[in-house]
Amino acid sequence: MWIGRIAAGVAGVMVLMTGLTAVMLSAIPSSVRTRAATAAALMPVRHVENCRPFDQWLAEARRDLERGRPHNALHDTSLSRRDCAPDVERDRIEALAYATIGDKFAAIAAIARFADDSDEESTSRLRAAVQELLDPSNEPHYSTAAASN
């Protein structure tokens, strides 16, 4: 007897939730659904003009990394990834940029991608550069007197 009451309660709640969901979905105007479908169709726009005669995003990423702007360099590499063909230089820049900002796991992942398409010597040099950037002894040390001011 009590199993029947529980089953009826569960069924009632499910019917109520289905009805409320239908009411909420019917409140969405059809123009919004059309715009959402159009936006999804247009989403992956590539700008291949930035890849000829060379990958301009990677050139900008190199400059940003040299000028000490690793976050900008990562943004440029993401645009390069969107627009241009795969390139090991992108993985090298990403590894150095992630190491500069201290993201150890992302730097290791970028080194692994770099190693897939590069020779062992280049991979070893990149690994050493990243380890140097991630070395805690290279971080600036502050004195306690300066910290208390």
C-alpha cells in the first residue's frame, strides 16, 4: 500500500516538472531560437589572411614573450591555433609563457606537444628553459623589513 503512494507521489512530481518545463520552453520567443542557431553556425570563423605569408599571430606572440607579456603571448597563440595550421613554434611559445606565469602543468603539456613534432635536442633545450623558469630559487625574495612596510 505504501509503495503505491510513493510511486504515485513520484509520478505526480515528474508530471508537474514536465509541465513546468514545457511552459518555460514555450516562453522563449522563436526569434531568439533562430538567432542562437545562426550564431552557432557562424561560430568557427577562421581568419586565414593572418597566416600568409607567415603566421602573424606567432610573430606577435614571440614579441609579447620577449617583452615580458606572457598572457598576451598566450592570447596570440590561441588566435594562431584558431586561424593557422599546426606549428611546433606555437607549442614552444606556449611552454615558455606558461612557465613564465608559473603554470607548471600547462607548461609540461605544451612541452609534450612540442616533443611530438620536434627532435630530442630541441625538446631538451625547451625542457631546460622551462625548468629554469619554474625553479623556485629564481623567484624574487623579499626581506621581512620590506614586507612589513
